[in-house]
Amino acid sequence: MKILFRWLILVVALCVMQANPAAADSSRLSTQEAQAPQTPAQASQTQPQASQEQDSQTPAQAAPDSPYTLEIDPTLVSVDVLVTDEDGRVLGGLKQGNFRIFDEGNAREISKFDPTNTPITIVMLMEYSSSSYNYFANKAAVWGAGFLNHLEPQDWVALVTYDIKSKVQADFTHNLAQVRDTLTHLGFPGFRDANVYDAVIETLENLEKVHGRKAILLLSTGTNSFSSSSLDDVLNQLKRSDATIFTVGLAEEEYVRYGGADITYAQSRSFLNTVAERSGGMAFFPRFQGALPDVFRTVSTFLRNEYTLSFSPPKASRDGKYHRLRVEVVGQDGKPLKVTDAKGRLRKIKVYACAGYTARKEKALAE
């Protein structure tokens, strides 16, 4: 009877997994929904799955006879760029001629130029461990709910939490109310440890199949307990990814208020700074909750005002190696663009872009 009972349990478990594949691997993000809004051609070929998605269709989705066509060039390198002045004001209205892009110091011709015109696709990656008596977990949930206030109905958002491992709490959706409800009902964290290195790498890997602009909002103390991955592994994964990471430190207020930062927090803070900078994003360390609306508004504005610069590297550069990039902004005369504020004072320009890319091998392209 015991053997028969065990067989019955096994059969039931297999049936449940087949009926709900997501239950078998809760760390995987679905990429079908997130791909749909990225290009007009892709959007026009995607059938809406629910009435809510129909309400948020792009014009190309609504028109089956869309004139757009999609040509994929595997050699094309695309770089998302944001330009601000030193005071953080976004510079809009720039043209292709205002940009220069350098690949390992060599100027490349920009073959494609696209101002932002697609919805945001973003993963909220949130530390949710029971360390500090759940304090930072609860703080992350409240802050994550605040970020949702800065998204639009057509944006795509997913929610992933992590302690010793990451878990997809809400897959890509337009339904912000659903994500907000999920944040409210996360329950008690399971483990004290927080493996941020593993969580970042896994999220970047899951985003590889999501086309177009995509980003990660990392709400974290930056603490890494005992990840199977190292910091070098994270940095190498960033070199292979085109996702932009924004980091928001959860512990700045506490360390400043209660005696200053120690070496451990300095390392955690450095990690959050590094992944944001290397991916072309921003790092924030708010010291009080009242600063959060400005932080999240900045992230939203950043993603809605990017330019995408694309170029095709010559065959000699298709070597499978990491290439460093530099983007410059110039005026009509080819000299550095000059920007003034309302009082006529010259302001410096700041360019946000990924530090580089990993080139595809010519042999792999031929295959």
C-alpha cells in the first residue's frame, strides 16, 4: 500500500507540473509578453491574449495591414543613450548628427538612430530576506509599490524577489494593480541570506530573449551572503547584456543615522554603484523616504528619453571579445555641444550609456 500511495503522489505531481509549467521553475521570466511592444512589426504580428492587453495595443498591433517590415541584422550593435546636463535636466530634441560613437577608440558610422517611442519594459528585482527582522524586506516592498506610481498603463513590469535564490512573483504584465497586490501579499521572507550576485546574473540571463529596450530596478542593500557567483561573474554577465540597471540602496538612511558606514556597507554600496555604471544606468542612495518620488521619477524619465544608436562593426572587429564604447554629443559644428541653463550659465553634459559590448564572432554569424 505504501508503494502504491507513493506512485499516486508522483502521478499527481507530474500532472500539476504539466498543467502549470511555471510552477516547475519559479525563477524564469516569460519573454512572450515583453517582446510584443518592442517593434511595430513584432507588435503587429502578436495577437492579444486578454481584453486588457487589447486596450493597451500600439497602433501597429491594431492594424493587421501595417506597412512596417522587420529586417534583422545580426552584426548590428545597438546602444541606448541618455543625455543630461550636470543638474540632471534631460536634453531632448537631439538628432543623429549630434552623436559620435567610438568602438575601442575607433569612430563608427551610426547607421540607425531611434528616439524613444516604445513602452518601458522593466523588472523590479527586490531583496526580500528575513535579515534585520524583515525590516529591509518590508522597506523594499513599500518602495517597490511607490515605483509603480511612475509607470504608464502601456508599460511592462515584472516582479522578482530574492533571498538565497530568486523567485518570479509576477511575470511581465501591464496590470500594475496585480503587481501592487502581489507586493502586499508577499508574506514572510523565508531566509536571512541574500545572494544578490546570483539574482542579478539570473535576471540578466532571463532578459536575453527580450528584444528592445529593457531595464532592471534593483532594490537592495547590496549585501551578498554566499552566492555561487562572484563579482567578476556579475561584471562578465553585464558585458554580454544590453539591459540597463538602476540600483536603489535600501540601507543608506540606517547606516548614516546609526553611526556611519563600515567596510561591509562600503563594499555593498560599491557593488550597487558598479553595476549601475557599467550598464549605463544610475545608482541612488536615498536617506529618507521623501526622496523616493524624485528617484523614481528620474528612472522613468531616463527610460522615456533615451536614444538608440546602432552601428555595424567591420569584420575585423567581430572577434567575440569585449569592446569598450564611448559616446560623445556634439553641436552642428562638430565641437562639444554647449548647453546653458535659464540664467545663461554654461553647464556640463553627462552621457549615460553602457561601457561596452561583447562582439559576435564572424564564424558564429556565418553558422
